[in-house]
Amino acid sequence: MDEKTHARFEARAKIIKSLAHPTRLFIVNELAEGEKCVCELTEMIGADISTVSKHLSILKNAGVLKVRKDGTQMFYQLKTPCILNFFQCVERVLKETQKEHMEIL
Amino acid sequence: MDEKTHARFEARAKIIKSLAHPTRLFIVNELAEGEKCVCELTEMIGADISTVSKHLSILKNAGVLKVRKDGTQMFYQLKTPCILNFFQCVERVLKETQKEHMEIL
DNA sequence: TGGCTATTTGGCAATAATACCAAATTAGGA
DNA sequence: TCCTAATTTGGTATTATTGCCAAATAGCCA
């Protein structure tokens, strides 16, 4: 793989990597309904607020989320809602795997 | 986030995590054209064959790839081609980011 | 059987990701 | 201005991922 190709896939991997964490998937799923502030998400997730803030920053940095400031609050929202399409395929992969698991038993 | 919800997103994250690496994205991209053996992929990637084998195993384990044995060779192929849809959205995210980057300059 | 090829597995060192706490930053209201 | 609330940043210990080498495994063929 030449350097240019590697850089191409590196950039793509960065975006996918930003989604490769249960908390961050949860966040994306929640934001499907609309923007939410850090405090709302933190309460739902139940982790330290600094942890949630860092997860949000990773998603924003990858270009998946954008943010709107209102007073002291930061409202995060999906920047590219096509991300939600991922879930459908992931669901299909899971179903396939479960099906096979059943067949073995 | 209750335990059940966490497990739900953990399972989904595992699948996305399997794609969150440049080499593994490259593999998925190559297999879009059809099955390939470990040796072919290894030559294209230019890493140690054991490294490539482990990447393939991660993808297979996640339910993204399936494998067919033919003699001493193992042919890997996409199990759930909907994975390829990811690329479209990733491309869109990249384009958005680049556009903004241009606007700043 | 013995040798050869393709692939996987085990071990391990280097690097990256994660989560918490504490401290810094920012904005609003008394 | 001072206090408080919301959020981000810095620091750090813990855990996970990665890639190579060496060794093991599996299948073909002489």
C-alpha cells in the first residue's frame, strides 16, 4: 500500500474510529432526535462530565457532530445524519451473527 | 445508561471497531470486488502476513467477513456487503470537513 | 513419510485509548 | 465585582490495540 493510499484510508479510519465506542454510539443515537446539551447527555450516560465532554470532542473533531453555544451551555447535534445509516447495517451484521449462533445450538 | 443498554451499544461498537483501522478498511474496500486470499491481500498491504491474518480475523470475528478454505489457501469475502455503504457517508463527512477547511483560508 | 506452502497462534514491546480527578475557562446573575 | 453553573483541559494510571518475530498448524505433492 503506497503512502497516498494509506493516508486516504487513515482519514477514513479516523471518522469510523470516532464511532467505535459504546458511549459515542449512544450519543449519536440520542442526537438522532435532535440536539442535546452536555449536561443532558452526561446524565443519561452516567459517567463523569469530563469523560462525556471528551467523547463529544472526539466526535466533533471527526466531523460527525457540530456544536452550538447558548449561554454557558453547549448543544451538540449531528452534522452528517447519514451516520445513522450505519446502524441499519450494524443491526444486520448482528442479526446474521445471532442467527448462526442459534443454528449451532 | 443501564447495563442492558450498555451491552447493546457495546455489541454495536465491536462491529464498528473492527472497521476502525486503515488496513482493515483497505481490506473491506478490496473485497468489494470479490473474494481474495490472505497472500494476495498481504502483498497489496505490504505488512507481515501474521499482521494481515490478525486483521482478517478481527473482521471475521465481528461478522463482517466470511472465509472459504481451498487447499492451503483461505479466501476471505464480505459477509454483509452493506458495510460498503459506510464509505459513502464517510466520504461525505470528509468532504464537509475539507470544505470548511477551505472556507477558513 | 518428508518437505513445501499458506495461514494462524503465542509472546511481547511499543503505542494509543479511556476514565477519573483536579484545575482552568467561560458566561450569567445577584 | 463576586458567586455559581456548565464545560473544557491537563495530568495520570489503567487497559486495549498494534505489529513484528518465532513457532505451530494444515494441506498438498513427490
